[in-house]
Amino acid sequence: MHSIASRSSVRLLALLLPLAGACRDQADTPTAAVPTGTTALLQSANPATSVIQDERFRSSEARSAALSREVPGFGGFYFDEGGNLHVYVRDMANEGLARAAVAQDMAESRREARGAAAQRRAANPQIIVHAAKFEFAQLADWRNQLTQPVLQVPGVVYNGLNEPDNVLEVGIDRNRGESVRAHVMRTAASLGIPDDAILVALTDPICPVQSESCDPCTFDPASCETDPCTIDPSSCPAPDPEPCTTDCPAEPTDPSYGITPGNPSYSIVRPGNTGTYSLGSKFPGLGGAMRIRNYGKPSACTLGFAAIYKGVAAIATNSHCTLTEEYNDNSPFYQPSWSYAEVAREYVDLYRRTWSRRIADLALGRAVSGTNVYLGYVAHPRGRYAVKGDTLVSTTEPWFRIIGEGAPRYNYVFEKVGATTGWTAGYAKKVCYDTSTYSCATWVQAGADHGDSGAPVLRWYGANQGVLLVGMVYAKADGGFWMNPMSQIRTYLNATGAQAGDLRTY
């Protein structure tokens, strides 16, 4: 049997490796540049309709791609926060054609804005047409050419197609200075992209919201030797849901550790009323937004959603919330902390990348025997806020019921329910941007903090209306959070097209 010291060294290495890379300036070495016109699996809002198609456009750009074929000189479109629809065209002589083409989008937006979403709309939203500098298809081509080389530049954080400004947007670390901006512009010029097609924005590094800090030096390995919680977990104060939060994890006492369980005799149940529970409480079953811990991590994370994946009951959270990122080490999950029995065992954590960037920050844990799974339910806190919400579960409506899956859209309001900051909401301001570590990520202007990694992102229509599952939080930056949309999660799991039924989320 290994000593505590040797186990500590292994755990420390597993912890430091992902944290050291989380805020790095340079992306992993690419395998090849991204050529225009390559093909990839693109996931539509309805998984059953996904097809293999031209990677010139992203899945979230399907409507803009269609409009670019219908309207000559189409430059992009977006809804503002009041529900007005803005359209770009190169030649204003095509204004009437553009208005007619997007009339159905305005009508759909009016129908979609139910409940709370409708309250934020202008009394009579309008279609507003602007003169465009660039065509949408042209920007998409430039984006595809620029992404790989520009994300190799130290200090570049993201690259994306910014439809509201009719340009490409490149985010650079605000601490890196003018030299990075100059490098970005030289890279774009070398590809024939004009200067006025590039918007350079100052941004924060993207850091996971599982770790206590982006600085791995804040983790003290010596504490593993003397921390009484590590030596004797029963000595931790009870019912403290977070023993040893900033120190080392306790060694699991489950004698079955290291043994892959068979098909568990789980039960899929409808959750009952949770009374006065908080998101950090011990729940009788597993559903979205609950605090969870994985063996080997000093910090808690959030359960994103319960699922049935290829016939097995599972829970979803971030890969960086597990013992080793992008590697299935069969480590156990606990809810809400190591003080309680194991509820799941990691069984899906893949190394899958697209042009050196990860597809999704995702791991699945197989529910252990006897565990109740709340398929299609997310815990519902009492109130929503922009920065930090309530973590106490509502007694009148304790559960959000998932009624479908949705896709992120610019300036739509999305909800996040995380175990630390609870229920927060804000506008999606960057949709399907490539970052130095992930492809097609979305940034939402709503609060998240340490412990919210894996939190479900939802589209909410009001009390008792049900929610759409949109994605999962994986990082924070600039006062908001970054998420992997469900389209990327399904692509990661190869649960698209004919295999869409392999993943059930409700």
C-alpha cells in the first residue's frame, strides 16, 4: 500500500497539471492550420437533424448562413436587449429584401419571448437595417483562416465572428500590452484580412471556476501530511458540507475504490419537495445544480445535469473537476462532500480535440447501485440575480423541469445555477467563439465563482414553464462565465444525428 506522502505527490501532480495550463498564454501546439471549406459534424438545436456539412459556418450560424444565400451582400443579424432585430447588408438597395427575409425571425422571437423574457422586450420591437462593410460569408472565411494562427500568439484569449459589429473579434489578455495587438494585426494582414475587419478587445484570462485560484502555488502539498481532515475525515466538523475545502482531499474509505462497478441498479425518479435545502445540502437523489466532489480535488464543483448515456444512468460535470483531466481514472464522486457515501464513479472522460482545442470540458460519472437519479430536473433556488444569487432551494417551486435542449443566441438571456453563486442570469455576448483551449464556446454576462464549474446553463420562460438545457459552465472571465453549449457536449459524446438518442437529458 502506498504511503500518504506518495499518494499526496500523485494527487498534487494531477492537480497542478490542469491548473498550470488553465491560464496559459499559448495554446497547445496545433497539428495543422484550419483551411476554409473543411468538414466537421455540426450540431443543430435539434440533435436529430444534425448533418455533416461545410465547416465554413458553425452550428450556431445556420440561420445566418441561410440568409447569406438568400440576401445579396448579407452581413449578419442580431437582436438587441430590447428585442429589436438588426440586419446588415452591403448594398442598402437590398434593404426591402433583407426585411422580408428576417420577418420570420422577428415573428419567432415574439413567440419565443414568454414569461420573464417578454418583460425585457421593447413595447414594439423593430427591424433595423444597417449598411455593412463586410459580408457574413466573407467574415466566416476570414475567421476560419485566422483562428489557428492567431490563437498560437501568446496572450490571445479568443477569436470569433462578431455579428453585432460586422467584424471579427480577437480578445487579448489585458495585461500583455500593445505588442500582442500588433502581433494579431500582423497575423491578420499576412492572411489578407483588412485592419478594419478586426476588433481587438482587452479581456481577462479564462480560468476554471473549480480551482480556488488560477495560481497553482496556492496549493500547499505539505498540508497533506498534517491536516487532521486528511488523516481522519471523521474529525471534520459535521455536518460541514465542505471539510478541507482549501486543503487536501481525504482518502476515500470505500473498500470498493478502484473496482469498476457493474451496471448499477439505479432508480430514475421524480424528485420530491426539498424543504429548506440549499445547493450545498445532501440530496436524496442526483439532479442539476447540486454541489459534488471528486476524489483528488481540493475544491467542490457543480453537477451539471443527470443523464442516461447509452443506457447507463450518469451525472455530468467538468473534466477539470475530476482527478485527471481528459483521462478516465475511475475516481469516485460524492454529494455534496467526502463526508457522505459515494454516489457515482467516473467512466467517461475523453481526450478529444478539434485542431488542438478541446470540444467540451466534460466528464460523466456512472451512478452507483441504489442511487436515485433525477433525470430532467435542476434544483431551483428562491431568487435570481446578475452577480451572486440565492443558493437556498425554493419551497414553492423546488425544481426546474427540463423540457428540451436549446442553443445559445446573442443577447438572449440565459440562467446559470451553480452550487456557489446560485441562480444568476445575463445576456450572451459572445456566441461560438474559439478560445485558446476550447472550440465554439459562449460567454454570458452573469456571475460565477469557485465551485460553479459544471453548473447547468438554462433558458427560462417563467414560473412553472419548464427550461431548456443550453450547456454547462467551465470558466469565468470579465465578470461573466464561459460555457460549452449542448451541441459541443453532444459532439464530444458522439451523441448526434442517428446517435442522438444515446444521450437523454430529460
